[in-house]
Amino acid sequence: MGTNVAEMVRGEREMEEVVASRYRAFRATSPDRAVDIIPTDPVEADRFDSMRAHGVIRGAEGGFYLDEDALERVRKNRKGWLFGSAGVAAVVGVIAGVLVGRRQR
């Protein structure tokens, strides 16, 4: 299961980078440089929508632009969530191991 979650996160990150790189290629990283590009690929469109929902892709006159600061915040939050979840899983595993060990005595 852990591998599947890691693969999903890696896939999301890769598609996120595809979307971000499109905006970087057009130098659309500020409201005054917004461009009207919207992905047509369903997977890329899903990541675009998610990035918009998180404030990474923002609308402006003329289209959309990439907010690099917001992208960095989202990535830091994601890392914190992943490491926090791993820590919680480890603690639950230790507690379960202790409880199972006590029952076997």
C-alpha cells in the first residue's frame, strides 16, 4: 500500500510540474504576463483544476498565470502532511505491536 501512495504522489508531482512548466515556458508567472492556455488532456486538466483550487494557478486579465510562491507553499504543506502521516502510522504500529505482545504472554 505504501508503494501505491508513493507512486500516486510522485505521479501528481510530475503532472503538476508539467502544468507549471507550460506556464514557465510562456513566462506567465505574474498577473501582467497571464496567458490563455488550458490543458485538454484529462489528467493534465485535473491537475490544472487542483492547482487552481489551491491558488497555484491564478486567473488574471488575459488568462492564467503560475504563482511560484503558492506552488512552493503547497509542496511544503504536502511534504509535512506525508511525513506527519508516516509518523502517525509508525506510532500506531508500535502501539499495536506492544498490545499484541502483551496479549501473547
